[in-house]
Amino acid sequence: MVRVPVPQPIATLPAGVMHLHSPIVPQRIGLFGGTFDPPHVGHLVTAVNVRHALQLDVVILMVANVPWQKVGTRPITDAHARLAMVEAAVADVDGLSAGRAEIDHGGHSYTADTLEFLSQQHPGASLFTIVGDDAASKIESWERYEEVATRSTLVVVDRPGDPVELPAGFGWERVEVPRLDVSSTDLRDRCRDGRPLDYLVTEPVLEVIRSRALYEEAQ
Ligand code: ATP
Ligand code: MG
């Protein structure tokens, strides 16, 4: 028997967006992938500003199931806990949604696969892959990176620090966003040291961190 895969919802899109009979069908979709361990204001400021600048219908903060390039470098928080934090971060934010397709898919998370999935779910939509410049500089290490560039417009935002060189041969679209010197690495350290996370993550994210006692153990 041939099993036909049932399309899974890729994200908790804003009300109505995913509904077949809805007049609102997303035509311009931003894919902002990450480990989000935890999601912070740098991610949110980037997502809302890129959405605004490029007039995207939605930006999906796609939670990597297994961020294979980070495996072995440090312990990674359980994917569902990271998803819970991203859901808390985007709840009530217009045009941002939490993506769970990579978790549902399982295994290593490759942006090329996710873009293929999104284009199947939204035929005809224009896709935008959003990355910080640190991630952009390493795009050639991604699985099937050429496919990422053909399936989507690559959008890069600068992070604070020394400018990095973007790999040549890609049509990078640069969007200026406020540069916030915030990283998940620093936030995990803060948590373990008992330093405040206030204003670096939103209050609902802080609640998830507290209620699940995340980032408390020394690494
Ligand atoms: P870590 O320190 O654990 O690597 P991170 O803060 O870099 O965490 P990631 O989940 O690795 O967050 O990043 C997901 C995406 O968000 C990447 O494209 C990254 O470049 C981008 N990003 C992360 N922090 C910022 C920030 N402060 N401003 C703009 N983009 C950011
Ligand atoms: Mg990072």
C-alpha cells in the first residue's frame, strides 16, 4: 500500500491564514530558522522588522529539531521546550508564528527540506530565508545550500560585532534592523549565574524558562 503523506501544519499561523477557504493566503512567507535556545529580543526585533521592510505576510520562527551543526558542541535543550518558548514569544505578535514542521519531521533539520515543504503547502508563495550575518557567512556549510538559494530569497541582517564576509555568488538582500547585542549563549550563561534576563527575553518566555527550570544546571 502506498502511503500518501498527510500535510502537517507547518506553523501556528495567524488565525485564518491556514484555512483553505480563507481569503488570506500567505503569498510572501519569511522563514527564520534557529535553535532558539532561548528565543530573545534580537530574534523578535529581526523578525518584525524584516516582515515590515519586505512586506511579508508572515515570518515563521522555525524551531530546529536537531541543530546538527551544534550537536556535540554543547547540550541542546529539548526541542519541545524550545518550541514552547517560541510559541510564548510570538503569541499575540501580529504576523509572527512558531514553526514546528522540523520537529514534526524529526531528525536533522535542513532548511532546504523545510523550504520544499513550505512550497508544497503554499504553492505559488514567495519564500524568504532570513539569517543573521553570522549564519549567512556559513551558508555553504548547510545541507543543499544551493537549493536554499534557488527556492528562496536570502535575507541577511547584521548582528553587532565585526562585519563578516558574505559568501559571493548569492543574491543577498540586506535588511537594516536595530542591532541588539543579545545571544542565546549569553542568556544561558546569565541564567546559570543567576543574572537577570529581564528585557532580553519577553515576559512569557521568562515564564516558560522558570516553570520548566531551564538553564539552571552548570554545563
Ligand atoms: P546561540 O548563541 O546559541 O548560537 P543565537 O542567539 O545565535 O544563539 P540562534 O538560534 O543560533 O540564536 O540564531 C537563529 C538565527 O537568528 C540566526 O540566523 C542568527 O544569526 C539570528 N540571530 C540571533 N541573534 C540575533 C540578533 N541579536 N540579531 C539578529 N539576528 C540574530
Ligand atoms: Mg547562533
